[in-house]
Amino acid sequence: MSLVVQILPYLQIILSVVLVLSILLQQTSAGVGGALGGSDNASFHQTRRGFEKFLFFLSIICGIFFALSSLLSIIVKA
């Protein structure tokens, strides 16, 4: 159990950096009008492909793992 306590902070740091980078690298097609509810383009749905799809799933997976590691950290310290 002490090994988990020692590794957990480093795991959370790595997960948080990967999560932030995967969110920041995602491209968005919404301009200023998209923030106010409007849209600059005529299409309503854009399909994710390639690297954009990979970043989308990576951010979801890292978010889940980060939440689980935070919950584990609370349980271990209690």
C-alpha cells in the first residue's frame, strides 16, 4: 500500500499534464458567433477524424483515470 501512496502523486501529475495538453490541442470550429449561440458555418455537425478523434478519446480516458486516481488518493489518505 505504501508503494501506491508514493506513486499516486506522480501519476496524477502525468495524467493532468496529458489531459491539459489533449484538451488544448483540440481544434474548435466555433468562432465569436459560436460563443453567443450562432454559427459561422452552415453545417451543424462535424465528424471527428484521425488525430482529432484520438485527442477526443484521449481527453475522455485521461479525465476518467484522473478522477479515479483522485478518488483513490482520498480513500488511501482516509
